[in-house]
Amino acid sequence: MSRNFLRNFDDVYYEEDMENYGSKGEFKDDYKTKEEKKVVFINTKDVNFISNDTMFNFSINFTPGGSGNASVSINFKNITNIRFVDLVIRDCYLNVSQLNGLYNQGVIKSKSVTVTDDDSYNPRFERLSDLPYLILELTDINQMNYGTNNVINKSSFVLKYDDDKDIRNNSGEYSFNSNNKYTEFGNVNNSFYAGTNNKMLFFKNYGELDMNYYPTPKGFLKNMKMVLKTPYGDILKRMNNFLTVASIQKSGNVIRITMTEYFSPEEYSLGDRLIFTGFNITGSLTRSSDLETFINRSTGHRIVSHADNITNTKLFKSIDIAFDYTMKLDASITSVGDTYVVDDYGLSGSITCGGTLINSSQQLFFSFEITTELRDDGLLHANLT
């Protein structure tokens, strides 16, 4: 219920209010300020990877437009409190490049064939879920932690692994075959190890302490750089933050897209969703415009399979995605070929093209709660003088 703070003889709370605040002048000062909370969500799929930002080291503008970095379309002024809400991230290896090197040299094996007793064991390598905590550094934000090393001392927030969620698992399993040998089965994702689930990890702030600006609010947020580190001070990294498209073709009943670089299935896994940017046909194709519209659609495309592998490595340069199917469900249909309609856009052999893509399924998702003070005469009670 709205309260009237000018003297109203029917208001039985007036004397109590006056006693608490001391004077009508203090009423006016107090009610000039309104506190407002907003939650900011940051998805790294919106990061400008072409500008050398990475998934774990990127900039966000809090003023619309500007340098071409990802932006939050609101200006935050007179900030009194910043609270880290959570971080959602896919579990992953800390050093995929090192793991590939060891595999390519034959130091570790995936056990895709029957193994003998003398090579039946491979060490499992460190993943995000193995770490005791993560370090989040934010520029334009005060550091608030104290610890026994400079990595903690420079942190804005220290994050603890709080919960997880299992997701699809296309990396098969290990089991004993008919010869009682420990063997890999069903690793259709071409992962280093069978039975590897890249589950979704949820991180919270240790101590759940907010960053307070008292007694003087922080004037405003401008450009904020976010860096995610291991407890050892290393910035997390990927082999490919994005892939560059070289060619496209029809391969059997799928679309095969070949890149200018090799990638790891650990970072581009079966079932993950790819988002294309600026995909364009540079070769000759009658319906190039229709295909470009399909590939560039905002909903993206799921990875169906990997192709063009370097023998004896876990490196691939092509990804298969599905055509758009329309299913025909008339119960009179008896032939499998009559159950669907598919448009192949006239694709056949390899056609040159350009553009980039990211794996949106393996991006980071941050959220912060920002509290600001609003000092606006329009918010004041109209009858205050």
C-alpha cells in the first residue's frame, strides 16, 4: 500500500514514522533512492571469437555498440552490490593438445581393439571436475579474496564445483569380450576413452560472499574482461574456439562440411549443436542462396558424425550434419523411402565455401545479480517538498 508522508491526522503511524526518521527532511533524503536488482546472463556463444577473444578469456561491453565485443544492452550506474549467481560449463580435459600428442605418439591408446595384459591400463587425465576450484577474474571489478598465493589474491570470485547433470554419452563403454579381454565397445564419438561423459557442471561462489561497494557506490560498468583460470593460474583453453569452413558436399544422406583445420571430437562431440556465422557459397551451385539460409539458421545444426580422420590420431577435419526432413505419416505408406521428403539443395560433389562455426553446446553460461541505486525525482512521492 502506498504511504503518504505528509501529515495526515488519520494516519496512526505518522508519529512513529517521524520518531524513527527524526524529521521530514530525512524522509525526503531516504525516499530519493530506490534500490534495483537485475540479473545479467552471459553466454559465450555471443563472444566475438574473430577478435581473438576465447571461450575462457573474453570481453563484455556494458554500453550498447562499441568495439565489436559481445555486449549487454544496459548501462549500470551507482552499483552497490555484485553477486555471482552461478557458472554452467561442460566437463572437459584441461589440456586436449597434450592428450592428442600422447595419443599420436602411441603413449596412450583408446582400446578400440582387444588389449593384452601389458597395455591394458591407461591413466585418466585431469578434467574440470577433478579440480578443487576455479578462479574467475573480472577487470573493472574489485578483487575481494585473500589467500596463500597470488592466483587467489587476484581473483574476483573463487568457484566451487557444486553439482552436475549427466548428458548423452556417445563414447561407449569398456567391457570384457568373449576372450575375457578388456575391450572398448560403441565409442561412436571417437573419444580418447570409452565411457567418458562430458556432464554439465555447476559452480557456485565459495562463501557466497557478495562484492559490496560501501559507502560509495561504483559509478558504472564499462568494458569487463572475464578470465577463467585453474588453481595453478593457467587460463583454460581449447584447441579450436571456432572452425573455419572450406567446402560442403552431399555425402550419402548427410551434408559433409570440411574445415580448414583439424579438430578434436572431445570439443565437437556427436549430438552437439553447431551455430554458423557468415556461411556463404563461393563455388557454383544453382540454389546457393537457399542452402546458405539453411546453414545459417539461428537454431543451428546437430553433429551427426565425424569424417576425414588422420590415421592413428583422434583428429578430424569434417563434420556431418542432417538435411531438413519432412516426415509423411499416412498409415497407407509401406515403403521406407516414402516416409520422408528431403531437400538436398542440388548438392552433390564438393563445393567451396566460407564462414565460421562454433559449438554452442559447449559454451559457458554465467549469471550475476547487480544491485544499483536509482536517484530520480520521478521516483519520489509527489507530495514531498
